[in-house]
Amino acid sequence: MFQPVSLFIGLRYSRARQGSAFTAFINRFSLVGIVLGVAALIVVTSVMNGFEQQLKNRILGVVPQVTVSQSDGSSMSDWRQVEEELVLPRQVVHHSPYVQIEGIVQGQSQLNAVMIQGVFPQFESRHNVIAEHFLRGSMDALQPGEYGIILGRPLANRLDVQPGEQLRVLAAAGGQFTPVGVMPAQRLFRVQGIFEVGADIDQQLVLVHGQDLARLLRYPEDAVTGVRLYLEDAFQATEVASQLRTQDGAADLRIDDWSERYGRLFAAVRMEKGMMLFMLAVVVAVAAFNVVSALVMVIHDKRHDIAILQTLGLSRRQVYYMLTVQGLYNGVVGTLIGLILGLGLTFVLNDLLTILNVELMQQTAGEGLPIVLQGSQIASIAALAIGMTVLATLYPAWRAARVQPAEALRYE
């Protein structure tokens, strides 16, 4: 089969076992550096993706991703009409009315500031995140007029309450003026269920029936705070909110998205992820540029062979391509081995940590480090490693190709 002479000789040199032992060591060292760098990048990016996905599901799956309410902050009595007037973008998979207010819950001896969210179980999605993480009770336990409440396990422990027991709810709005001042709206609620999502939301959010909370806030009949939208991808919330604001029916409405409340948290997570990837990319870059040392050593060992090949008719361009192939060989082989090693470590990472009895985080029952593999990211890592190797190879190959055969053979 036809094969260019530059490719043929470059591959032969790359696979050759003869030569200086020190040169072979430098060559293997650069190869191992690329392998470890690529493997580390794959493992770390997969774990960071998992943490981001977990944070996204456990927080953004609970809080409203996009909310539609009155621009003046008043209750929305005609929410069904607003729902009909707005054309919901295709990214919206579910929408439901809600009542929401900041308040305080009081247990046996503790107070805790929370976000009180009034939900309507008949309008809730079957894929509600909290509905999938109930420890006791269910969303259907919230019935209008019974003043039931559902809260997270950490908050229930802090307040020292169990299902069936009562706690007092004080709302920031809906207060009454009395001779001694404004008295906040308050009422006893009975605990109907306990959930645990595994995030800070367990201590910050309580659920009651929307009608009960509306009565507590003295809303008109059938009035709600607004309509909340859930999306295919919560990170599309800003785009969806912008699309809704441009519609004619949105003139008197306030349309918000989760980024106004939790944007800084996710920005911090992304910055941490970006810095981690940058530092590991520098490790890969250092390993890739070790190819320069290996290639220089090989060129020094093979300078006589290269000079003889030039006297036999090999052009400078062909010598340049030959040495580039040799440097690229380490990058490609190292990247492939690193991919295999990184993917293998990723799949067995939690088992390996269990065997070594290493606990990197507080884990809930049966859960380990969250791992999410993304094909596009893995391809980018491979391209980065190979690209850096090519860049590291270009200059020494160009310098070697410009050496005159007479100079290399002068003292032979």
C-alpha cells in the first residue's frame, strides 16, 4: 500500500526501541504526562458536570424557573386569562398557579425564616422534584381548608416537629392593624409530610395549599401570586423570560426568572469549574510541551540518519513532516490511552473511593459522587491535547529541517 515517505519514517522512528536510554526515558515521560493529564481532565470534568447537574435539579427543579405576576406586586385574580393571552415558548413543559410569600415558621422552641410556597396539587406536574423526594406523606395530603404544611427533614428536625403535629406560620404580608400596631398574619398548620431533596432548599422552603395561603394573606377569592413556568432546561430561563416580555399581553406583567435569585450561586459554580479546568489544561499543556524535550533528544540521536536521508534526496519539507509525525505520535497515543484510562476511572470512581474508604463529601443514602459524561467535552479534551502536542512539535521540527547535511556529517 502506498505510504508517504515522511509518514513511514516518522512512524518507524516513533516505534523504534533503539537509541539512547535517556532519550527513551524522556519520550516515555512525555507520553505518561499526556496520559495522566487527559485522564485527570476527564475525571474532574465529569464530576464537576455531575455537581452542576445535581445543583440544577435539586434547586432549579424546586423553585419557579420563570414567574409571571402583576407588575405592581398585587395578587393576580385573572390568572387563567393571563395564561390564555400569553403564548408560551416551546421550552415550557409545564405551568401552574402559585402563591408565595416570605415568612417565619415556629416550632416547639425555634423560629426559622422560610419561603412559604402555596401550591395547587391538581395543577402540579407529576415530575415535581419534591414529589419524588418525600420521606413521609405526599403532595396530595395538602387539601384546601385543612391547613396542612410540608417541610424538609432538616427544618423539621430543627423545629422538633413530626407529621401530625402543629407549628405556627407567620406571613410577612396580610397583617392586620390593631391598637398595638400591625399584627402579622399567622395561623397554626399541621405537618402533613416531610421531604428531603438534599440541598439548602430543605431548610428554606415549606409547602402549603395555595388556597390556604391565599386566605392567610387575605387575597380575593381564586387569586394567586402568579403563574410559574417549568422548562426543559432551566438554563434557558433568561431566553424564555425575554421572549415573554416582548409579547403584547405582557405589558402589565412582571416576568422574572431564577437567575435573579440564584444567579450568583450558579455563576460561582461555573467560575470554580472553569478555574479547575484551566488548571488541569495547564497540566496537559506542560505534558504536551515535554514533547519538545523528547523530540530534541530524538533529533540529536538521529541527526546523522536525517543528514543521510537528505543526501539521498529527502527534502527539507519532508524532513519537517517526518519529525512532526514523530512528535504527533506521542500526542495521539497518549491522548487515546488517557481517554481509556479517564473513562475507566470515571465509571469505577465511586467503587474505588468505597474500597479505599475515602469520603469526599457528605453523602446521602446510597449516593456517591455525581458523574455526568458529555461526549462533546471529551472530544474537546482530546482535541486540546493533540492540538497542544502539534504546536509543541512545530518549532523543533522546523529547526531540525534547516540543518545542513554537511554540518551534521562533518566529523563523521
